Amino acid sequence: AQTVTQSQPEMSVQEAETVTLSCTYDTSESNYYLFWYKQPPSRQMILVIRQEAYKQQNATENRFSVNFQKAAKSFSLKISDSQLGDTAMYFCAFMKHDGSWGKLQFGAGTQVVVTP
Amino acid sequence: DAGVIQSPRHEVTEMGQEVTLRCKPISGHNSLFWYRQTMMRGLELLIYFNNNVPIDDSGMPEDRFSAKMPNASFSTLKIQPSEPRDSAVYFCASRHAGTSGKNEQFFGPGTRLTVL
């Protein structure tokens, strides 16, 4: 079974600064997907960024980027130029690529608070 | 596209009553997932369907919980009888499980259930 660990319950960052969220996972699979989802106070789950394990290049989406270290089973999220609207709970998620119909395993989440 | 639609958004009921949560997935998506989110347990997958067929219901906590997907555009999650410990936010998500898909799950806004 896969496990996803987010060791930081809460992170605080000032506007325009950078914050990095950590995520580690445990799997024996070689092919899989990793995701970061954002859940603002509205509680809507929003996909922030995805990474395919077979791709060595780290994914980026505007101010969001990841540092994917497959051997270390690490998948951190960097938020650059933080904005007040980035305040949310961030979840790391794992999905096998074996035809299991997209079952996601989520971490416990990291609450990010952006302060003025 | 309207996105994943869930109803009701909020439900308050008394212990012992039957509760039915509803979900309309994104048109064209062929996988549907029900999640439960609580402070204690985080996001848990309850059950998921592919092409309207239940694939894995191992996350369903008890026989009091049941889910159906009578067609590609509608699913229900029923709790009978409900108990206070069922209080949580219930999310529905859908995905297109195609070979060229980005494997992203799109979440609905959730139903906040309170059982008194």
C-alpha cells in the first residue's frame, strides 16, 4: 500500500516571499503520478500541479513548481511570489499508473497562511 | 462546463435518519469517486466507479453506507441510519480514464453533513 506523508502541519509566509512544502511517499511502483491540490476556505479542491514519475523534468505552473526526487521519493511544492489568495490547505496526492482507475492517496495536508 | 455538481451543499439531520447525497459528474467522464473529509482522518476514498460499475468499495466504513451509479450522469451516496460520527464533508470527484488523459480528478464543492 502507498502512504503519503506531509510533515508540516502549517506554514506561514509573507506576501511576495517563497514557501516550500514537503511531501514524501512510500511505494514499490515504478510508474505513477503525483499531484498537489489546494483547498481554500471555500473547501473546493483545486488541482495545482501534476508530475508523471517517468518524466525527469520538474513540472511548473506559473508561480508553482515542484522538486521531484524519485529515488528519495520526495515531491516538494514551491510557491513563489506568494499572494494572499494562496492561503489554503495544500494536499499532496499519489496515484498508481496501473489501470486502477485513478485511485488517489492523499497526505494529511499543510495549511499555508500568507500574511500581508 | 459546469464542473462536478453536488447536492445538497449542507445537510443537517438527526441521528437515525436516512441521508442521501447526490453527485453529477462532468459530462464525458467515466470514473467517479466519493471521498469523506474529517479533521481526524483527513481525506478518505470511500468508493469509486468506472463506467458506472463499482470497482472498489473497501473504503466504505460500514453497511450503513451505500452508493449507486444508475447512469453515467448521476450517483448517490446513502447513509442509513446516520450517526453523529458520520458528520464530515463528502466530496464527489470525476475523471476521464483515457489513455491520453491527464489523470486529473475534478472535485465537486462538497456536501457538509452534520448529524445531531
